[in-house]
Amino acid sequence: MAQNNENNKMSREEAGRKGGEATARNHDREFYQEIGEKGGEARGHQRSNSGGGSDDGKMSREEAGRKGGEARARQRDN
């Protein structure tokens, strides 16, 4: 058991693991599919509202493909 020695409290890692195990015992596959779909929809709305980019500093697949294609075209032209 990973505990914080100062206060004899549970670590975040252990709390997350125990919470995940409890959730898994109480819910079925359909529950996880539903929350996954909701998260995907929310993420899609987040990206569309921010001009196609994301808040995590990563470029979208679309943007990466476009940039890669442009770079490859420049290589062929030279």
C-alpha cells in the first residue's frame, strides 16, 4: 500500500486505483462506452471551438498531414 508517511494518508495513485476498481465493479461495459462517447463529443466540440487546434500544444492530424504534404512538395520541387 503506497501511503504518505507523514500523515498516513493514501497516495493519489492508490486512491485512483481503488476508485477505478470500485467503479469497474459497479458498472458494465455499456457505462464505459457511454462516457467514452460523451468525452469524444466534448473533445470534438472543444477542438472545433478553438479553430481546429487543441489546448495541449499538439497539432491536429489534419494540420500535421497538411504540413507534411507541403514539405514533401517543396522537396520534390527542389
